[in-house]
Amino acid sequence: MVTDPSMAAVPLGLDLTTERIAALEAQLVEAQRLIRDLEERDALKTQFLSNISHDLRTPLTAIITHAEILRDGILGHVTSKQSESISTIITGGRQLLDMIAEILMHARDSSEPLTLVESEFSIHEVVEQVTSLNESLVARKGLTLERYLSTELPAVRGDRDKVIHVLTNLLGNAFEFTPSGGRVWVNAGMSTDEADLVLIEVGDTGRGIAPDHHELIFREFAQVDSSASRVHHGTGLGLTIARRFVELHGGRIWVESELGAGSRFFFTLPANRGSE
Amino acid sequence: MSARVLLVEDSPMISGALQLLLESGGFDVVLATSSADAVEIGSRQRFDVMLLDITLPDADGLTVLHELSQRGMKPLTTYAMTGHSDQETRDRCIAAGCEDVLLKPVPVQQLLRIVSEAVA
């Protein structure tokens, strides 16, 4: 071992350098092998997630269909208590399906990056569609859902399904984290900060998110409370996917919130100025 | 006369549930579990409605519709069934001649209504 720097000047140093280079090269080869190994394992895991998600759907579809057949009395009369119990199976099953869909979408995106299927559409219609689908949930939870849509909004060019997904996800979170009696709103208008961008806000009077967690919540699998005993469950992928979808459109998504002060999620989409 | 339904679905668990539902609704149901199976059955008998799972083990389910059309045995109405109804899938199904795309699990009342309306 050469510790004295002056030793480097002796002819022997040449051999040492060669040895060092050889050792470094060996390390490099080993590092490359490890990277390849990890990449392969990552791909395998993604494939596994995709397969298992797909395979989970089939029995779940059968369970939900059978439960609906029973609930609707197609095979004979059911009492109201039985119907209530069966309805819980259906609700739980549909929640599981949504979670599986999220995992599947994330797995697909990792192996084969998502692309946009673009069309021109109205944000008004999308907001109308998503909010009307949630009306019964809003009523059941004792919340108020408000819409503030600018009449000046131009059409948006983008992937309608993906925008619906983002809005559904943000509203779903707002409903989940806002206690009974609270307010949830959707606000859409032109961005005043950036030109030619439509700005959509989903806000709530719920529990809010500490500023420390504003970035974390968009990370894959991350949840503010990740303990097994946590009250709110999910895949931890909802906002990751939402961010991915918004960014695919060239937009931005962020949150403004403080603990106990509600949350306001914002995202932007390019306006289709050409259509005016 | 009760409507004749060709159910094309490879998963026995799902086809079992749908068969139970449709038969309870008073429809005649014939099950096919693969594309080849569906083309064979559909070429021999006429059906009012085809419920077509588009992900089948032997081929893309939409080829069934194409094959039956070529044989002049296209069912009166065909509904595609799929687990992921994105715009691309919908466009492909409609272009192939499907009436609509149903997202699995199809709510049972919706399925009964669709099949009833198809034969009304």
C-alpha cells in the first residue's frame, strides 16, 4: 500500500497505476453488471405488477357481478339487511378495482411510457360529467360541491380520458379528506400567470396538508401517513398518475395547503386557441 | 320469443355470472370461450346479441365480428366488453362494428337493459 505521496515518483508507481486501472476497470464491470441486474429485476417487478393486477380483475369482476345479481333480487327476494350487506361487498369490490386500475396504469407506464390520445374538448363538459357522477357520494357524505366555471373558457386540446382521470382523482381525495359539513369546489378559468393555459382548481375545506408534504404526496407509493394503522387507504399512486397525466399535456400540477386549513390543488392544461 | 345471446368470454368465473344473469332475465344464452369457438358457433346459428370480450386467448376478440360479417352471420347487435375502456379501445371497437363498449364488470341492470333493448 502506498501512503506516502512521494513514493508515487518511483518507477514502481507505474505498475501500481496499471494495477489501479485494472482494479477500477473490474469495479466498473461489476457496477455495470449490478445496474443491469437491478434493471432486469425492476422490469420483472413491473411485469409482475401488471400480471397480478390483470389476474386480480377477473375474480373481482365475477364477485361484483354475482353480488349485484343477489342484491337486485334476480335469484329471489332479499331482505333490506341482506341487500345492505351485499351492497358493501359491491362497494368494496369496486374500490379494489379502482386501486388495481391504478397499479396497472402505473406498471404499464413504467414499461411502455404512456402517450396521449388527443382531441378537442370542453372543460365545462368534463367538469359536469365528473361532478354529476359524484353527486350521490357528495350527498351521502354531507358535503357541498360547488362549481365556478368561467364562461370565457376556450376548448382544450388533450386526452379527454386522462383529464377526466386527473379531475376524478383530485375530487376523490377532496371528498375523502373533507369531513361532513365541509365544502369542495372546482374552479376553472384562464391562468393569469401564464398565457394560453387553462387553470383548474379543486379545493376543499378538509384537514389540509403540511407544507413539508407538498412534494411527497406526488411521489409514487408515498402517503403522508404510511403506517399500517392509517385511516386512509389507497395505492399511493393516485397523485403520481395525476401528475404524470398533466405533465404529458405540458401542464403543471401543485398544491397550496396548510394543516387544518383545507387544500387547493391546481393544474394547468394548454388552451386550444386555434379553435376560437 | 326470447332473445338469443352469444356470450364470448374466456373466463369461466365471469361467463358463469353473466350466464346466470342473462338466463334469469329470460334470454337464451350460448357460450363461446375463444375466438375460434365463437366464429364456429356464430356461423351456424343466428344471434340477436353478441357480448364479446375483446381479450381472448387465441386472438383479438374483434376478429370474431369480422369473420362473422364475412360469412354473412353478423349478430344484430354486438357489444364489446373490456377491463380498460380508453378512447383508443373504444374507437377500435366502434370502427369494427360494435354498438358500444361495456366496461367490466358491467352493472347487471345495464346489461339486462342493453340486451332487452337490442331485441325490442
